Amino acid sequence: MEDAIEKFAIFGGVSWGKIDTSKPSFELIKDLILDDYAYIRNDITELTDGQPLYHSILSAIALSDGKAHAVYKRARVEDGVGQKAIETLLERRIIRLKRCKGADDKFIFTLPFLRFWFAFVSPLFKGVRDGDYKEVEARWSAYENEFPQQIFKELSQLLVRDTLKEESIMDIGEYWQNDGLNLDIYAKTKDKRVIVGSCKYSNTKIKKSEVARIHELTQKANLTPDVVVIVAKKGFSKELKALKSPTLRLLTLKNFQTMVE
């Protein structure tokens, strides 16, 4: 399942048939993306008109947390120019908008593959065009462990919605403030209960200190959670599992199998 999530972060949304997830990611990236750069670039150009401004903004979104101010700064564009470009990219459904009351908007890609392209291929297109993949491979090696985190978070939100059906979740996403405070999971139920939580794409088991950290964040955000959920790639310590209750839900990779089925 971990391997499938990583491959989905790269290829999610493409219609190239079955992808052999047993192969190393960069081998698939080379064979299915970089070697076919010219053909894929033509398809991307239909979406963006080949506009350098759009490509700069999309790469800034792909390589950041997607907050509006950070995106414009990274793309080196004025807010007004960036906002107009964002409107076009939203209309073309390349990205979508996530709002949080009192904080900057966030932008995320509608397809995981587009995020990969604008993070690893578009900014390094000259080398790829000339058949030199060294820069892409170096960047992938640097970000390989981190890159699937965004997709893992989005999938975790869907998992929580499906797993906690008894809660009748009406809306689920994340919560953030401009000062850096962030909750990976924030949901409201039909009866106005609040669910918060975190998604840990870590290679170590999560300890019970994570519960204390979440409660500290909710206090700072003036939120009173009714249920806390933690989704962890590698599971939980014995001490944390002992705390599991109707108000503390713990989910791991094996829970994603129900979504696949």
C-alpha cells in the first residue's frame, strides 16, 4: 500500500493503463514520463498555452504548501498578476481552491500527475528535452520521501470520512492559520461535532506525545475537538494504542485497503 501511494502521487490521473508498482519509482518516471517528454509536453501545453507565467506559478504550487502569498513570492510575481493567472488556472481546472476562514487560500492540483510534472519536469525541462535526466533524478532523490505526503494527507481525509461513517461528516479538509499552525484533518459532522487529527507519513511508529501535540494545536486555534484521529504510515507505539477509544481513532495503511476495494 505504501508503494501504491507513492506511485499514485506520481501517476495519479493518467490513463496509460496498468502501471507496474513493483518497479522502482524513478525507473517508471524515466520510462513513462521523461522518455516521452515531447508528447506529454504537448498535452500540458494545451492546458497552459505554454505561458511561462502559468508554469512558474504551477511549479511554485507544486513545490510549496500552496498558500497564496508563498506561491506568488516563490514565483516572483506581484499579487495582482498572480491572482489573475490563478483565476485562469482555476477555470481550466488545473488547480482547485481550498479556503480557510481568516487565513490565506491554498491551491492544490486537481490531478497528482500535474503536481509531479510541475515539481520535477517543467522546471528542469532543458535537460529533459536534451535527454539528460541527472537534475530530475537528483531532485527526486532529495524529495522522494517527502513528496507523497500531500497525497497521503488528502487520501487520509477521504479515509476518515469513509471510516467514521457513524459521525455523518458533512465537510472534511484541513485547518491552517497564517502563523504556521496547521491541522492535517479538520471535519464537521451533521450534529456539529468537530473532528481533528494528523497524518504522519513517517518511517517510525507514532508515540502518544502526538496526541498532546494535537491538543496543544487545537487550544491555540480555539477549537474543541470531539474526536481526534491519527493516520500513520508505520503504525503506533504500544502506549498510544492503549489510549485508543471512541474519541481517539487510530488508522494505518491497512485501513486504506477498504478504499481500494
